[in-house]
Amino acid sequence: MQLLFTLFFFLFGITFGSFYNVVGLRSPKNEPFVNDRSYCPSCKHQLSWYELIPVFSFLLQTGKCRHCKTKISFTYPSIELLTGFLFAFSFWKIGFDWELITALFLVSMLMIILVSDITYMVIQNKILLFFLPLITVMRVIQPLDPWWSPIVGAIVIAVILAIIILVSRGGMGAGDMKLFAVLGIVLGVEKVLLAFFLSCLLGAIIGMLLILFKVIKRKQPVPFGPYIVLAALIAYFYGEMLIDWYLRLII
């Protein structure tokens, strides 16, 4: 039964992942995404239902539009599969609990942000403002211990990043700061600080590798959102284990 429910959440996730692709790509351009039909970004042909099956349509069409033969971005199936995996993993890790809803909200927000930041280097306020009340309500229903940790976490990380932005004169974007403030509500003070540390560490290591292999140039702007997304997920699911390991190491 556990396996069956995990499969259900995976299918549930890839379906929502398809929608999150649309939101992440259209919302920054202020294009409607709720009622409007999906279309090929190259030839503008409206897609039929069989062209919209998550992951499978991409495979059946060999990664190309059926009409203009333009290659479909690999972002689409990647986000669908990643969302499906994270939904399934959330259920496998948490089970049927109120915290599962928080996890699904968190994954959903991060997937939309991942798409928009990779594509446009933008973390939209309206996406954060949509998920903030949902996440806040869930933290009231399923509070952290201590209960004030989300409040302190959001304030502390926002102040730290505001100082960094002022000192570096824009070295970090305000969108990153706002995203971390929302993550503070989800993670609490200890885990959001861990997420910030991990995002900087991942950004430094991956960034150096990308420069080393000449994927990007030394001063080329790169989105920081993907590192925040990865760090937030690690901190959410494995934060307590990592913090306990670190404390045992230094004591």
C-alpha cells in the first residue's frame, strides 16, 4: 500500500510539475496561465491533450514540436520529473501527516521559482506572496518546536541578507532575501541558517566548476535561485541530522 501511495504522489507531482512549468515561464511575462491553452513557444500552435501528457508526450515526440519540429526545452520534462520525485519523496519521508501539506507547498513554490529564475533570473514577489499565507497557516496547524522559531527565522535571515545586500551593493538580489524570509517560516531559525550556508557553499563549488570547465565566464551573472532551492530541500528533509552531526563534531 505504501508503494501504491508513493506512485500516486509521483503521478500527482508530474502533473503539477507540468503546470508549474507554465506558471514559471508565463508569470514573469504577465501572461495568463490559468485558463489559456498551452501552446508551442516557437510556432504558437495550441497543443492537443495528447501533447500535454507530462514526460510521456516529450518522449513520444522525441523532444520536438509535432508542428514546427523545434526542439522542446529539456526544462519541461526535468521539472515534471523533479516535482514528481519530490512529491513522492515527501510522502515516503513524512507519510499522511499535516506536515506533508507543508512539504508539498514548499516543493511547489520552489519548483515555480526554479523555472522562473533559470529562465529569467527573477524570483517573483507574487509567487512568494501566494505561498506565504498557505505556509504560515500550516505552521500554525503544525508548529515547530519552539513555536517562535519560524518568526525568528524569517526576521533573522532577512536582516542578515539585507546587510549583505547593502554592504555588497547589490551582490545579492532582493528576491533572494524575500525567498529566504519565506523559507524562515517553513524551516525555523536553525534550518534556515543552515539553508543559507549550504546555498553559499553549493554556489561557490558549482560556480567554480562551471568556470573551470568554461561553461560560464568569470563575471557572468548566474541565477542563485537553484542553489537556494537545493539547499532549502536539504535543510528541510535532512536539517536536523546535519545539525546534530555538526554539533557532535565540534563538542
